[in-house]
Amino acid sequence: MKQFLAIFILLCSLTGFTQPVNKQVLFKLQGHSDDLECLAVSGNGSYILSGSWDGMVNLFETDSQYTPVATFMDHFSAVNCISITPNNKTFATGGNDGKVFTYKIDSLGIVSKDKSISIHRMPINALIIDPSGKTVYSGSTDGTICIYDLIKLKDRRIVNTNPISSMALTSDRRTIYCSDNTNTIKKYDLAGKLISSFEGHTDQVNCIVLTKDNKFLVSASSDKSIKIWNTQTGKLVKTLIGHDWKVMNIAVSANGKYIISGSNDGSLILWDFDLGKKITSNDNIGTNVRCVALSNDNTKIFAAMKYPIDSFESGGVLVIKSGIEIAKKEPPKAPVKPESKSTTPSKGATPTPTSPGNNSSGTTKEIIKKTPEIEISEEKKKAPEVKK
């Protein structure tokens, strides 16, 4: 009986029986044997990285629908966070084992492990790699933020006391925001000085994201809400309400127009950033959305989420239609050539003098501006000839 059940499950997975039935789901990037915990999309949209409780990190190319192009099994426990540099040459992973691994991607797309660093004594929950690929910022359950120089192999710490759940780093890399197991968001300078706090949530803040211009901070909380803050004033700009349970993860589109959020109830909501209104919603796909992202053109949503035990679903990244269409560009209009006027005089017509000196009206024409399309001229009186 057990053998029959095993064969049945295998056949179901091969025949696509386990594929999601939601019409908005395009496909699933598979390759993990356990639930996913994190994902990252490269700056140019070429790569998708996923991390799981199976300790594996899978690298997918965006034009691939199923098989990872590379798999890494360096962590011996859950992979909680992944970060990739904007130039797509370096990425880093952090896990429950308190370690950070860095990897290099060459011009041919070949990946090699670079460094292995034991940074924290407890799980790493948040990770950011510097755009230059020289510095890693990690936040841990041990309540510290570690700033690790990958060249000098030295670190410095910001003590937050409470376990770190999420981090956001300004583009000038002078200020870092963090959330923890409280309802407060904290803003530090890199020397560890607390600059300010953002208070407004009524339950734990699970995820924070900065907009590309660093003007706004977006936060997701267990109080079922999403809040947008002005980073300069620290004031709350607006609150988004739409999920029925804890909001676990959020992402902001590169152009700053959209927010995608995922909840413990398995729902995904796409929001208009400026209006604070819901654009589309996806439900009944799975449970407990752990991580979300948007494609570069905003037409696809990537979601790492769990599945019910009795669904026979294997772990993977769901690729879902966002409902946003790419605006079609109208072909450029061909330039209209000006009609050429014939310079050949008709029969019986008196030729028009072209030389300013032959102008019998006593005036001369000075060309001020002339292009293939237009000629601007001004007539001037001709000075009388002086008789010798």
C-alpha cells in the first residue's frame, strides 16, 4: 500500500497534478524539498534566487520555468534571507546557522562560492549586501546588526537589544532602519546612535522597505496593516488595510508606483503607492506568504509561500500575473518632408533675381535662420550707391 501511495504521489508531480489551479498563476519555480523562506530578484531581472528550510539556495534564470541553473547547499539549516548586488555579480545568503555565504557570478553566468563567515551566534533574519559587494549588513535574533567588511574581514556592531526581523539601508549607506519583535521601527546611524523611532503600529513589525529615492519607508505588521512613513519628518503618510491576518512581507516596485504585500492568510495584494488603493488581490493560492517581489516590468509577482500538508505541493516560487499591462509604445511618426519648390521659371515668366545685389526694389534680404524646414529672413533697405 505504501509503495502504491509513493508511486501515486510521484505520478501526480510528474503530470502536473500538483500545479496551482489559480488562473493567475503562470508557473512555479521548483527544486526545494521543504517550505521556502526567502527570495530575491536581480536588478536586471535576469536571476531569481530562493532559499528554503531544506538549507538549499536555488538560482533560476527568469526565462526558465522549472529547473534551477545552480543549487547551493552550504547552510546546514534554514536559509532565511538573500541579497544580490544591483550589478548582479555578487549575492549573499544568511541562515539559522548564524552564517553568511557570499557567491560570485561571472560574465558567463557561472557561480562560485566566495566567502563563508560565522557572524552571529543566533539565526540571521535580515541581510543586505552593499552595491559594491564589499560590505554585508546582517540582523540577527541575538539583537545585533553586524556591518562586516568583506575585504578587511572586520566587523562592527549596532546593539538593538531586541531580535531583528527586517532591515533597510539608505542608498548613501549612512543610515539603517530596523524592525524587531516590537511595534516600533528604529533609525540608526552606522556608528550605532539611535536617530529616531517610528511608532504607529499596534503589533510586531515584520518587514520594512525603503523606496528607491529614500523618501518613504513602508512597513508591514502583524496588526494586519501596511504603513507608509516620511523618512525626513518621521510622520505617517498613509495606512493600507486589506489583509485579514498578519502581513509578513512587502516589496516596492523599482519605479515606486506599486507595493506588493503577502499575509499569513495566503493572500497577495497589489497596491497603488500614491493612492493607497488595492489594484488586484490573489487568494486561495497557498498559506503563509514568506517573501514577495515584483518583476522589473511589474507584470509578474514572485511569491515564496507554504502549502497545506495534504495538498501534495512541493516547495517553490510561484510566478503570478500582477494584472499590470505594459504600455504599448506607438511607432515613431516618419518626418514629413517639405515640398520642394521648382526653381525653373515657367515660359514667358521673368526670372527672379537671386543675388541680393540685383534686387531692383532697393532692399536686400538677410537670412537670420535657415534649416531644411524653415527659413527666416529680414528685408533691409539697400544703401544708395555713391557715385565716384
